[in-house]
Amino acid sequence: MRSENQNVRHQGEDTRVPQARQQRAAFGVLGVSGPGPGAGALTPAVKPGDSGLREMDLRPPSALTNSKLLSGLSEEQLALLVPLMTPQEFSHGDVIVRQSLPPERVYLLLEGRASVKKRMPDSVEVELAALSAGDFFGELGIIRGALEHSASVVAASDVKVLSLGKDDFSRLLVDYPPIARNILSNIVLQLQDMNQRFVSSLRAETQELERQVRERTRELEAVGERLRRDLVLAQTIQRNLLPEKTKTFHGIVVTTDYVPCEELGGDITGAFSVDENHLAIYGGDVCGHGIYAALIMSYVKKLIETSVKRLLSGGRYVIKPPGAVLTSINHSFMTEISQGDPEIYLTLFLGVLDTRDLSFAYSSAGTHVSPLVVSPGRAAELFDISDYPVGHVPNHEYETRRYQFSPGESFLFLSDGVVEAWGESGFFGMDRVKEEGLRAMKADGRPDVEAIVASVRAFLGDAPPQDDMCLLAMSFMPAGAGP
């Protein structure tokens, strides 16, 4: 049944209804009759023989006796409140009290259900309480003197309410102390209900979170197992790409050793025959570690081994100078791999030895740890300054330099992971490398790369290497000596 006061349907505190209309409207909502013979509450009764004076029937409407707010008031006190109240009806979904609007009225819920909702700073709406017939709301804002409601009340079904203006409500608190007690009791019950809701919600959220964690853990374990298998396969592939630890090319002995700091490394080293008179050796360091670096290492290794020798027309081969090879690799690397990203680069050394006269052509791209030329009692750096790393300067042309080896000398390439190995006393350093290069010599005068690696590991102690370490030694034995 709709109230006659249709202009207060959505926000009752904004409009006051004339008292006579309030009384007439209240009768229908409260389930009592309007003025007239046989009427209920507030029905004027004319006594026989009186002089026209009228007395009011103060029997309380049954709807008020069930209100939690008015519990404890006498029938006469309840009946006196009826003229002060405005009946209203709201449809399901209507906002009865809107958050952020000023408190103007207190509401008694007669029929239906309502929900107390609060919009949080992140715009998420949270349900604080559920209301049913007999409950009341809107009183706290008036009691606190708040400038605005802290939450909204929304009809969860079609509802009927009685509302009381804030001035009348304030006088009611003074005149009827039981109402203050009822409000306090209601606050306690609401807090208990909210606490129970919070605990239940927290328990449900915790259980859901635990379920999600278990599910994600299973997924991550499955992914981790796949990655572990992939890493094992990648390690096998990378080991197969590494050169043999000791190999002889036309009387030239090449030895290598490689220690990655992770499952997969980004250092590269190798040696291969270009033709029957030329031997190519290389070594480098890809920026970074792991799968990404290992993939780039494989890419660069293939570029090197396919770029040194070029087939001309007529079936004749031409050996490209190392500087020209690095120029070509730099162009391919920047076009296909780094695409101009300065964080993706590598340092690379490439040399080609003529095994007939031991003349050595080489080029260096960013190799800041110079290879060593080792002979009995002497270890000298091959160069002082290197060129730009591969991947830093587009269209850069690298220079080819030359060195003449003598029988009995050795060439030792090592990555920066050897020189920059960090122990309790600081860096391993180039001076120690030179000392170890001279000390760790085999009986035939060849540098013992495995002994050098063992010295670095002893220097590190229990600490793992911070960077990949790779070494390559190329020895030119005197006549009559053998590997």
C-alpha cells in the first residue's frame, strides 16, 4: 500500500509533511483506522452529554510495540509518538538513506528488509548489516551531530517505514531515557553482528586464498619441473657445443675450460680449422646469464664459424680478416638480435693463425681483459685497448691487428669472470692471472688451464663464481716437442 506522501519516497528527511496529513497517512500503515466511529489509535471519542470537548484514545498501534527503538515505552507514550511520525514506502532497490547526505530523520522498519552498505575509498561497496522489521536506522548520525551519513541504507525488498525528524528524535532522547538504552543495546548487537560477519568473511577469504595458493603452487611446480627438464636439455646441448678440452690442429695444441656461474652460461670459446693452413680461435662474453645468454652464445658461435671462410666463384675460398668478420657479426647482431637495445651486447675476440709461420691476425670487440702471450718467465698482454662491443655501434668497422708468435710461446684467452672473481681479499686480478699462467705450466711448456681454474676456485673459497669463467690456451711447441 502506497503512502499519500509520495514526495518523500526516496529520501524522506528532505521533506516535512503537514502534521494532519502525517496522522491520516499513519493510520493505514500502522494498521489502524482513521478518525471516525470505531477507529483505533488517536480516534476521538465523544462522551455522552459532554460540551463538545474531545479526548484522544491513547491505545498504541501494534506496529510500534515491536520496534526495538521504542521498547520499554508505555502504551500512552507510544500513542503520543504517532503524530510525530511520517509513514513511507520504498520499492526494492530504492535508497532510503544515502551516504554523504546530511542526517535528517530516524527510520523504524515496519515491513520488509533493508541493507546497510558503505562505499569505500576504492569505490568498492561493502555490506555492513542486514535489517528486518523492528530494526531502526539513521539515529547515529543525529546523535553524533555528523554532517553526513557514513553509510547508505537500501531497500532489499519492498519496505514500509516510519520516520521521525531529528529535532523530535533529540527531544525524545531527553524525555524517554529507555530509548538511549535501546540505541546502545542495538549498537552492541550491530557490532557483534559485524564482527561475526567479518570473522566469517575472513575465514572464507582465508580458505579461498589457501585454495588458490595450493592451486598456484601445483601449477608453479609443474612449470618448474618443465623448466628443470628444459634446463637439463639445454645444458646437454650447450656442453655439446663447447670445444673439446684438448685438441691438436696441425701441431698446434688448444686446451679449454669453461665454468658457468649458473645452469647455463653466456661465455663462448672455441677453435676450428679454417683450412689446412689456418686455425681460428675465439672467445667472448654475452651480457647476462641463463637461457637468454646461452641462446645468444649459440647464435654467435654459428655466425663466427660460418663467416671466417667465404666461398668465391670457381670453388676458391677466401679467408676474411677477423675485423671484417666482426663487422659482419655486429651488423647481423644489431639487425636480428638486439635491434638497437644497448642492454643487449657481447664482447668478442677473434683470431686467425697461419700455422705455417705462426703469424696471427686478430680483432677485439669490447674485450677489456686482454689475452696473454706466455713464454718461460714472461706473461704479457696482447693489446692495451679494445674496440666497441658487438651491438653498441651500428655500421662500425672493426680493425684487424697482427702479432708474430714464436715457437715455445703460448696464447691464453680468459674471460672477465676469471680476473674479476671476488674473494675475501678482493678481486683475483690480472697480476694473479699472470702469476698462475707462469706457474701452472705443463712439462712441455703449455699453460694448464684446469690448474688456473682450480686456483680461482681456491681463491673464492666456499663462494660460488659470480660470473661465467672460460679459458682457452693455444701453444706453439718447439720443434721435437709433443702434446
